[in-house]
Amino acid sequence: MPFTDEELYFLAHHLIAKDEVHDGRWQTKSRREWEAKEAGKAFILTSAPCRAQGHRLRTRAGHCIQCDPKKIAYIRRETQAGYVYIAGSLEGRVIKIGTTEDIDRRANRLIVESYGGFSDWRVLLCAWVSNAGRTEREILSRIPGERTAGVYFKDGQAQTAVEMIRCSFSSALDVFAAETLAIADLKAIKKQFEEYEFTQR
Ligand SMILES: [Zn+2]
């Protein structure tokens, strides 16, 4: 692909492999986004220079990564493999969806840090997926129920937790299974965790 020297330097500097870049020059916006997605490529070379500086390297959503390299880290998080999990607190009557690379450590930390102000967190189930960040976001957007925020402490500092949901475990599980393509006896799992069937107030 005909990258300029400046682009090659930029890619190397940000540890982006050349084959992570889809050649979307001469394609319409929707065409290049679709092809890049199909090919599993996170970035696109376009023939339409960015307005600010005339750069050509973009995210699939069309943001210039040369003007805003922070987008690279965001994309990396979104597409990084990891566990997505459902945790529940009987004390708070809330469900939490999260991602982590180390499920045991996370399960322990939720309790130690009293996430959201509750210390009886239990990671009810988890699944390893290739796009952990994106999968978490999809699940969160599809689970019905009231979002609640609580304060918790991390390294002695008060933090705000914004990822808790007041919903039934069943509705969270249905979305989770659909998004992670987990094949399991959902009925049996629901039975196993029926004390986490929280309803909205
Ligand atoms: Zn730019």
C-alpha cells in the first residue's frame, strides 16, 4: 500500500501493523467501513484528507488518528480479547457487566474495593470474547433496567461507579448469551442464580 514516509513513521511509532490498515482509497465512506469491518481491520487509509492537516489515516468511524492518536488506544481497548462477565450483589440488588483479562483477580477486587458500596459481589458467569470492550458496550446498551451509580473506594480515593444495573439476572443473561454466542442451558443457569432475579423498583 502506498503509504507516505510520514504515515509509515506514524504507524511504526504507534505500533500499528500495515496489515491492520484497510486500503479504502477510491471507495465510498460506507463501502470502506464495511470492507474494513469484514476484513477485521481497525484502521483505514482514505483518499480524502482530513480537514485540519491533510492526513489520510482514519478509524473505521472516520476519525483522523494522526490528529488524535488517543483514538488508537480506544480502538485497541474495544477490540482487545478478554472476559466479559456478569456479577451480582444481593446486598445492593444490582447486576454489573464488566470486562477483564483476569477473572479471579477482578472477582476479588470487586469485593475488596466494595464496588458501588457493596461487598458481597459474586461473578456469576463469564465468557472469553475477542472484542471485550465492544461486547460489553453492546450488552450494556441492550439490557433493560435502571442504571444506578454508587461511590466506591479504590486506592483510598472515592471513585464513582456507573456500571450497575437494577435488573433481573434472567434479562441480563439473555442479552449476555446472545452477544457472546454462549451455548448453554440458560434455563438451568437462571434456576441456579434465581436469588439474583432483582426487579426494578
Ligand atoms: Zn488529521
